[in-house]
Amino acid sequence: MPPTLTTPRLILRTHRREDFEAYAAMWAEPAVIRFIGGQPFAREAAWSRFLRHPGLWQFLGFGSFAVEERASGAFIGEVGFHDFKRALTPSIEGTMEAGWVFAGAAQGKGYAREAMIAALGWADAHGRGDRLTCMIQEGHDASLHIAGRLGFTRAGLGLYGGREMVLLERPRGTLP
């Protein structure tokens, strides 16, 4: 099970069944998925995606955290790490790949950086490998900006799902 992490405005915790409606709504928002495959997730696909979270933690010892806004108690997104065995060249398989996604109403408030700083602190102390990676679709300037502020630097370009991706990395233990 993932630990619970807190920040001044957020709680990072395990996904709960009662998060699913907000989770499915988030993955159906065109503005949210514009740079994550480009197609809104149907409810069934969102459910399959939702169910993988406990498995990542069980099999890899890391995964994604549900992000809850402390003031409202609402599920507003997720951050964390995964290894999806992506068909990507160059490969990032075997690394802790960082990722973050927030519902449209939660974007632009600094939540992604705040949550990821907490998650990166956890990964620096408990993760594996000497570096963390992430991939962001070329043109997704907001996420590229966040990645830079989190200490990720460009490591190259890759093609994934027919889209050009910026591959980034950061050494473990180098919180900004």
C-alpha cells in the first residue's frame, strides 16, 4: 500500500473506490487528455486504468498517489511513478517513470508541482535506480515547465503512440 503524504494544500494517498466517478470524469475531459493520447477515456477504459493502481504498488513497490484537496476533500488528480513496459525508443523501461495529471478545475493552481515535490521526496528516499524519468508530448509546454522546475532535464526524443515525446530524467536525490 502506498504511504500517505501531506503538503500544505494536498493529501497524497491510495486510490479509493469512491474516487472513481471523479477519476472517470477527469480522464474524459478533452483538455486533460489533449496531450495524453488525445482521446477521452470511456468509462470502461477509465475503470481498467483505475484498477491498475493497486497492482503497481503490489508488484513494483511504487505507483501513483490519488491527490485529494485538503480544503474540500475532493479527488483532483494523481501523481506518482510507474513502469508500463512502453514500446518506446530509447527505452525507459526499468526506471521509475514520473507522471502527473489533474482535473481541469485543478490546473493552474500549482498543485502539480506541490504534489510532485512530495512524491519525489518519497521516491528519493524509497525508490529504486539512480534516476527518474518522464515523457511529455512535444508541445505540452505547461508540463514541460513543471518538469523543469522539478529538476528534470531533456534526455532526448522518442516516438510513442505515433506522437513525438520529450524524454526527461533527473537523478534520484536531487529535489529542487
